Amino acid sequence: MEKLKSDEILVSTKAIGVNPMDWKIRNGSMQKVFPPLHFPITPGLDVSGIVEKVGVDVTSIKVGDAVTSFVDSYNEPYSEKVITKEKWSSIFDRTNNSFVVAAAIPVTGLTAYEILFRVLKIEYDQRILIQGGASAVGIFTLQMAKLAVAHVSVTASSNHNKLLYDLGADKVFDYHNENFFQNVIKFDAVIDLVGGKTLERSYPLVKRGGVAVTTNGVPNMNAEKNTI
């Protein structure tokens, strides 16, 4: 194993997360997003475990801490020991959370945070629509947006209604109903977590000057021009 850099920590793995980003990288659909991979590799992006060593400049994490971390540069979290960055790691309380739950947080939680606070720069009382609200990223995005005091609508199957309302959704639309957006007031931002036709149908739902964001590849600009 490589020597720790000054801003890195060594984690003894207790659990790893497996999410759609992993299979998208494996099948090559993320080549334009991630740097070239040098084979052979051990895949994965999410890990939780116990800190065994810390770099000389690490100040917020110490040996023995339980952490959850996004492993930058696809650096082998499917391993018994993982090197990761302090800045991508968070300490969690083992009395209230398991390593398995903690390992499910990094990619989904960071994705939600990036969308809301770095891309959209969400503001008080903005009207947000999340397409795919019951997905892992959708659930994080919903809760973070409500903490930012936004008005949040989501799309999902009707069997997820109770969960989404319990998490704070102001309105849940059943996407199986093709007419569910008739007469709806347009949104300041639409966050698409589904892609394809769902993304294309999102454009008309954005008010003039608003923003549509997707986690599913490059938007079809022809579809956007035809609908906005």
C-alpha cells in the first residue's frame, strides 16, 4: 500500500457501498466524467470503517474514529484497507448508526449537496421539483432542500407517498399519471435523477430563467430548444 500523503487517512474497511455510479463506471458510460482508469483496478467509491493512520496535516480526524468516506479517484474501497482524503471523510457516532448505513451515504449525499448548494445555489422559498424523489439521491436532496427552506415537490410511485411526505415533501406527484403536471405552476429548478424521456419532459416545467439539472449524462439540447 502507498505511503500516506499529508492530507490522507488510512481506513480499515467495515462496509462498502454499491450504487448506480459503480456500474455506470464499469460499463464505460462515465468515460467523459471520470479520468481514464488504469487496469487492473478494484472498483468502488463508498466506504466506512475505523481510522488506523492519519497524515501529518490531518486535524479533524484521529486514529480510532469511525468514518464514512467518498474514495476519490476510484482508489479501491472494495479492499480491507483504504486510503482516502480527510476532506471527503466524516466522523459518525457508532451508537446511533451502523457501518452499513454509513457506507450508503457518501456518493448519494455528496451528489445531493453538490446539486443544491454548488450548482443551483438554492435560495429561501424557491420552488424545486425532484424527478425520482424516492431514489437514494432524491431522498437526500429532498431533506437538504427542506432544511434550506425550499418548497419541494417530487415525482415517485404512489406507494412512496407516506415516506416522502414524512421526509418533508410539500407535494408528491405519481409519475404513472401522464397528466400529473397539467396546470402546475412552473418551478425555479427541476432536478432530474431519472434521465431519458423524463429529462426531456422536465424542460417545460422550468420557469423562464430557471434551471434544469440532471445526473444522467449530457442533455438532449434539441429537446430543450423545442420545449422551452
